[in-house]
Amino acid sequence: MQHVAIADRPDELHDPQTFITKYIWSQDHKVIAIQYGGTAIFVGLVALVLSGLMRLQLGFPDTFDFIDPNAYLQFVTMHGMIMVIYLLTALLLGGFGNYLIPLMCGARDMVFPFMNMLSYWVYLLSVIVLLASFFVPGGPTGAGWTLYPPQAILQGTPGYDWGIILMLVSLAIFIVAFTMGGLNYVTTVLQARTRGMTLMRMPLTIWGIFTATVLGLLAFPALLVSAIMMMLDKLAGTSFFMPALVSLGENLEYTGGSPVLFQHLFWFFGHPEVYIVALPAFGMVSDVLATHARKNIFGYRMMVWAIVAIGGLSFIVWAHHMYVSGMHPAFGFFFATTTLIIAVPTAIKVYNWILTLWQGNIHLTVPMLFAIGFIFTFTHGGLTGLFLGNVTIDLPLSDTYFVVAHFHMVMGVSPIMVLFAAIYHWYPLMTGRMFNVALGKAHFWFTFLGTYAIYLPMHYLGFLGVPRRYFAMGSTDFIPESAQSLNASITVSALIVGASQLIFLYNVIWSLRNGEKCERNPWGATSLEWQTEHVPPHHGNWGAELPTVHRWAYDFSVPGVEQDFIPQNHPVTAEEQTGGEEGEKA
Amino acid sequence: MSIFSTLREKPWIQHPLPAGGSVDEEVADPQAAARLALRFVLAIVGVLFFLFIITFLSRSQYPDFEALSGAPWQPFTDASRLWFNTGVLAVASLAMQISLVSARRQRLNAAVVGLSAAVFFTIGFLLAQYELWLHLQSMGFYMNSNPANSYFYLLTAVHGLHLVGGLLVLAHVVFRIWYDEELATLAGPLQLCAVYWHFLFGVWLVLFALLTSTPETINALAALCGF
């Protein structure tokens, strides 16, 4: 399935001539990827600072005058929304999706390069609108990242006036950007693969990104629908979600709308969103593990099936976020069941990662450390998910720090570990230089141990019943005073982890100029992106001719072959051929 | 099904490439990518309207919901205006199809006339819908006075915006072909536009049926969905 216009007619490539067309209004997927990545990391740093401010308040209440309850809620909201949408989704799909899809599939660029460029600029606009809410009267919204009505648009909630509107507008713009990018990713994967690159020869990274993009394309409309309807409730006085209510002693004009309807819509987007973030991470970590363990990925087909199954199932688990919402209790049983079922393909993936490592020739490189760290954090976060998936356990724990600890382990720390693994893994390809390994390892240990120092005690706070979202605990009889000491220690750990990200930033920037120039394919990887003529790949990726793929992406340590990896574009030898036929008979 | 046989492949077993061709030999078609992208666009737009409709049915079960049809004083008990608008959009869709068929047969003048008619009737539909908004408001059916009204304005607006988007893409295609390419290549992109038009016409028929349904019909639909 070749896309002829791009694949075989390099003259049609929009060759950039000037600095502006090359680096700013660029239609090259690699430049767009780096623009996406840079913007996402920048806005992620803003969210990181916000989390530090939240932790300062929680760890040392009554110490910082500038953090009042309103500001605290605004920090919580903006931290959550930025991290989930504007950092993770944008970096995993806009950043790595853009960079890796054409290279790993053997294409010269995305199928619609102009739309791809537009996607980035629209994304940037959404980020600007979002950040603008810090500077409007009343500040950003403090409704919590889920933006539940009716409180999100009612007086008393910080940012109920301007903040919430900018948030909704920014989300709508983001969805437009994502849709333009997403259409490119799916069509490129389906239409622009080079000769020999069958679907089942694609690296798992591409499977993960592809499936996540399909999820995103079908799930983001739910967020758009809820954003539009809430905006109308706010601006036009409709009552889609707003019930009849009395606010500050005054009867409002809203009549009988349904806040739970919003929650259904939000989580119909929100749960697939978890997998929009997780699936690319699953894919990338699989490739990092196989490459650095010099071993083929265990159960490739099962891994692909699991990705597809998780993608499908992710649309029928959403209401496990809503056990305490007042929805029909019978729903709880259904959604608890589907939630436990989705754990099966997920567990298959974890077993397969471990079995990939088993008897592998493990190189503890920086990307590998992060990948192994991911297996730990994801297993812990996933296991607490099994607890919370059950209605009876979720009810008492739902509004406590147990949930905060759970989703940070599974959806915060785990994808971030993979992102770091991926950045370190592909850094030599993107820049042509090697990062500083010692700094990379220091960054890993601070991050890995630090996140455990933050989130393990947080589970315990949850068991104690410490409620989440609260600005300050106040005097509660059932929470011992020692909980506050734990909170203070969590804050110290969080600040250390936050500061240690400076090591990463320094390393990435310093190595751009001073890193050792690395040879081509320094990790001995098999997939196509490492087989380009130039490192970093030039515009158009491949020279005069596209590569031809002869094998899957996991021919590591093939018996009888001297080199411990065979790139995908190396033809099959005669011995391999006979070996392969025997294998088929067997 | 081919997707299942694809997923059953064992990529670790070596298969040499068939001599001289790609593994997935498919007739090279520059429109293939655009056609695939269009399918995804239709799926996304479909999901969007599906979700709107689901929320409509859910919201209809709250006591303050007054359907726009069924009682003599409701505006769509006599839906002749909507029937007229529907007719206009149907003609637009038909003109698009005629234009496409003409372009395929290289009767380019007929194609341009058909295309112009399609644009004319599409804009006509949009104006007629706007006029209907004004008419409803003059009768006191404001957007915020009832959730059924809110849905009427919301759904027609979203549908209209999709038509406007279609018009912009169509304008882009026509200008590109006019200035950069041969008019003879019109049929390819026009086919995609025509599919989009027919799809939006189909969406409109569903919305039309929903918005003019009597409370009994709406209740039955909502009950079917479990609300």
C-alpha cells in the first residue's frame, strides 16, 4: 500500500529554501515534531511548577500567603489539564507520532504535510489561549480538571467568568489541532508504508501510536460536545447540564439540566484519553526494551492484539470514574466488569515485557533504566486500579489521596518514564549527538526513587481518609497529626523530583552542542528510522530511493548470525530462509 | 475478514518479497489517501452528531423538556418550512452528484454548472435555516427558553458549520484546480466533496426527523436507549 505521490516522486517534496520555511513554517514532519515537543515540554514545565506550588501548600499549610484557596484550586485544575492534554497527548502523538511514523514506516513525510503544519500552529494557539487565562480577571478556572458543572460556571468557583470560557475555547481549539494531526497519522500509517512494510511488520511503537490516534479521533468529539454545550450554558443561558438552583440566595434561570450527563460525556472522552496516553507509551517501551535487551519482543502478535483489544475496550469502561456520581447503581456492576476485563490484555503486555527481559542481554543504558522503571511504576499503578475498579472499594476511597496516588502512578509517572526513555533513546537520531550518560543516570534515579517517595506514602494517606482537592485539612478527628508529617515529606520529595528535571533539561541542551558525536545507529536498533542515509535524517528522510523492508522489527540475536541485530531493510539470507520454512512447518 | 488474517500473520517467519512488486500490491491511486482521510472525517463527524443525539434523548426525559412538535402551538407540528429547507439541501446534493457524473464524463461545462448550482443551493439552505431561526425567535422560541429549543439551535448550527466547512474545502479545491491543474482532473476531488455533501444531507434527515418528533416518539427512542 504505497502512497505514490509522496513515495515515488521526491520532486514533489516541498523543499524548504529559507530559514523561515525550514524551521518555522515548516512542513517537514521532523521539524513539526520538535516544535510540538518543545511547546509541550514548555507548557509541561509550567504545570510542574504549579504542582510544586500545590505541594508547598499541602506540606506546609499557613506558610505561604500568596496561595489562597482560590489559587490552590486554580493550580490543581491547570496542572491536571495541562499535564493530561497539552503535555502528554501533544508530546506522545504530536511529538513522537510526528517524528516516528514516517521514519518507522519508511515514508518521506506525512501524507498531508500542510495540514500537519497547520496542526502544530493551531495547537500552539490552544496553548496560548490556555495560558492567557492566567492573565484575565479572576484568573484561570479552578473547577478541577474535570470541569464538572454546575460549579464550574457558577459564582464562587475561581475563574467562573473568564477562566472557564478560555479553558473551553482552548480545548475546542486543541481538538481541531489534534484532529488535523490525527488524520495525518492514521492515513500515513495506512497509506504511506514503504514496500514490504506489512502491518504486522510495523514496530509496536507505530501500533501504539496508530491505535491511540484512532481512539483520539473518536473520543475527542465527546469532549468537544461537552465543551460546546457547557459554553452555551455559560454564555447563552441554556440548561443542558445546569439544574434549577439557588445561588447566593437567588433563583437562577437554569431549569432541570443534568450534571451527570456532562460527566458521562466527559468520561466517554476521559477514559479513552487514558489509553491515548498509555498506548503510545506501551508501544515505545516495547521497542526500547527489545532493543536494549538485544532480544525480540516476547509475543509480538499478542502485543498487537492487546493494543487493539485495549483500544476497543477503553470505550466501554468510562463510568468507573463515576461510581460516586449518583448514576444508576446497576451500571456500576457492568463497568466494574469491563474494567476488570481490560486488565487482562494490559497484564499480558506486562508479562510480555518481563519475558522479553528474561534471558536477554540487558544493557542498562539510560533509556533502558527508564523503561524498566516504567514496568515498576505501571505495575503498581495498574494494581491499585484493580482495587478502584470495584465499586465497593472505590466508594470509600474515591475522594481520597488513594485515587491521586493511583492515577499519578499509572497515568502520570508511567508515561513520563516512557517519554524520558524515548527521548534518551531517540536523542542520538534527532540530534546526531549522544547525551551525557552520567547525568542521564542521575536524572533516572532522582526521578524513579523520588516518585516512589511521593506516591507510596500518598496511598497510605488515602487509606487514612485524607480527602483530595482540599486546600487544607483543618481539624479532622479521624486523621492523625502524623499525616501532616507525611504530607511534608511528600512535598520535600516532590520538590526534589521537580528540581531534578533541571538535570534533564541541562543535559538535553548541553549535549546539543557538546555531546559526543555518535555513530549511526548507536544502539544497534533494527527499525527503519535508524537506517537513514544521514543522521539526523535530512528532509525527505531517504535518499533517492525508499527503503525496502524484508523482515519484522525484532530480529535481535538471530542464531547463526554474527551481528546481534538485523535491520528491517536487510534482505533475507538463504540460511534464514531455510530456517524460516522449517519454523513454519513446525 | 482480511483484518483478522492480517492480525494472524507471523512476521517472525521470513518470507522473501514477491519478485518486483510490493507486498500489498494495490493500484497506485493518488486519491487513495484523501479517500481514506475522508472516511475518518465522516466517522468523526458521525460520532459528533451521534453524541449530540444521545444527549438530546437523555435530556428529553427531564420534566422541563417540551418537544417542538406534537401540540398545536408547537412550531414544528406543521413542519412545512423545514420540508422546504430539506428540499433545498436535497437539490444541492443532487446538483453535486450531477456535477460529479458530468466531470467523470469530461463534460466540463455541465460539471461547472452543476457545481455552481450545488454551491448556490447549499448557501440557500444555510440562509433558509437562518431565516427559520429568526422566525422561531419572532414566535418567542428563544434558545434558552426550553432545552428542546436549545437543541434545535445547537444542532442546526453545528450542521450548518459543517456545511460551511465543506464549502471552504470545495472553494480551495476549485481554486487549486483552476489555477494549478487541469479542469479535467476535477472528478477525483469532486467525488470526495460529493460524498461529504450526501453524508451531511443524511445527517440532516436524521436531525430533521429527531427535531420534528412528537413527545411520544422521542420517549420511545429514549426508552430504547435505556433513558
